[in-house]
Amino acid sequence: MKRRLVRDVMSKEVVTASPDTTLPDAHALLKQRGIRRLPVVDRGKLVGIVTLGDIREASPSDATSLSIYEVHYLLSKLKVREIMTKAPITVTTSDTIREAAQVMLEHKIAGLPVMEGGKLAGIITESDLFRALVEEPEED
């Protein structure tokens, strides 16, 4: 496999949330866009990341004694800042995809925000890495 960089395979159009985004709004955004993670950006700075799994974990179980109205009310008050992973692990656009894959394996995570010059430039996920592998021409 030739040496490919994160910038070559990352998703450049990143959907983000603010720390004040409510959980229902973040969940709706994830579902609407068909994605599983949202970098959290505050005044142009990456401050966290929230995943679909984080949101599911923060939601009450089906065995709750709360009414559906109470559940919706409580969730509407909960903000992304309260459940996000702060200071997420990142890679840069100039890292190799092998380095990004190694970071994901070491930390058991499926996606990484990609930084360039201190700003969020994209996101790279396991799907991006698989796509890069599949699209790589085989050597004879």
C-alpha cells in the first residue's frame, strides 16, 4: 500500500455541535445525517466529541419509572457539554492513514477529528480507512 495521508481520505465536510446543543438536537442531527459522531466546537475551537453511543448511554433505560413527558423534559435540558469526551484525541492532515489507524486501535475508538493549523479540518473514521484499503489497487 502506498503512503497515503489523512487529508486524502478524511471527510472534509464535518457536521459539528456546540457545547450548548441539547441531547435531542444532537441525536436528531446524527440520525438525519447518518453519522455516529459529532465534534464539539466552541468559538472555532475543538473542545470535545460526542457519539451516538454517548447519547444512548445518557438516555434513560426503558425500565425507568418516569413518564415519557418527564423523560423528554429532562433530556431537553441536558447539553452536549455534560456528556462529551473533552479534549478528544486527534490526528493532523499530514499524518499517514496508518498512523491514524494505529491511534484508533490503541485507544479503541472508531473516529478521530482531524486538525490543521489548530483548526478542525475534517474527521477520519474506520469507514474512511476501509474505503481507502478497498480502493487501493492490488499489486501484481
